[in-house]
Amino acid sequence: MTVGVRLTVVASQGEADVICSMLHAQGIDCAERMADSVETTWNWREILVAESDLASARELLPRAET
């Protein structure tokens, strides 16, 4: 994947690894990088997927409980 679109942002490398592993298991290519839009001392990571996989990838993410 050359350049992807942002699927989500997570607070740690470990979370990014888990999500990318889950996506790869479902046949969705992904990448992660340091999130440059979050100003904090945490190691926030941005998960990227191909635009054509975005809808499918969103369906696989756990939903936040309200």
C-alpha cells in the first residue's frame, strides 16, 4: 500500500499492532505511523488502509460503548 486513508488513531503501538493483525487476518492491508495530528506525550499511532477497504475495515473495529 503506497498511501492510505486514516481508519483510526490509537494510543499505543500495541493497540496498533493488534488492529493491524486483525485486519491482515481478514485480508485487509494496513499500515501504521506516528499520528502527527495529536499533540501529546503519548505514542499515538494512526492506522491507515486503502480507501477501497475503508468501509470493510470500519465494520471490523470494535464500537465504543455509549
